[in-house]
Amino acid sequence: MTVGLNHFLVIGAILFVLGIFAMLSRRNVIAVLMGVELILNAANINFIAFTRYGGVNIGGQMAAIFVIVIAAGEAAVALAIVLNIYKNFKSVNPSEVDSLRD
């Protein structure tokens, strides 16, 4: 049995659905950020799969590296925001944070 493009697309779709489910069903900000990371990883798998099975074009690999860099920056900024929210409100639940002013 060989691994083909369809296998990668199914794995990417599963990761995407799990990311959407994590974003919509969780009340914790950290879990929502993990859902965003799952969605970005699903896009990376699709970029790499289309590069591998679509030809010699390296555009998918460059897009995947770009998404990885953006995800690292997003994670750093989001965690800083979460730490600041926890310091001010003593909670990381999005429903409990109702004002952004002191």
C-alpha cells in the first residue's frame, strides 16, 4: 500500500475539523489557541502534499514555512495576551473577561 495525495488530504481534513471543534467548544483561551494551531497545521499538510504530488514547484513548501513562522509569532503574542489577562482578571475563560478597561 502506498501513501498518496488522498491520504494527506484526509489527515488534513481531520486536523482541520478537530481544530474548528476545539475553537468552538472550549471555554479556555489556551484550548482555543491550540485549535488555531491545529488549523494551521492542517493547512501546512495540504501545502506540502500538493507540493509533493503536484510537481516540482516549491511554492507549497515556502508557504508552509511562512505559515510556521506566522504560527510561532501568533503563539508568542497570544500567550503574552493570555498572561496579561490572567494577571488582571484571575481567569483565562473568555466568557469571564468582560471589560478591557481598568
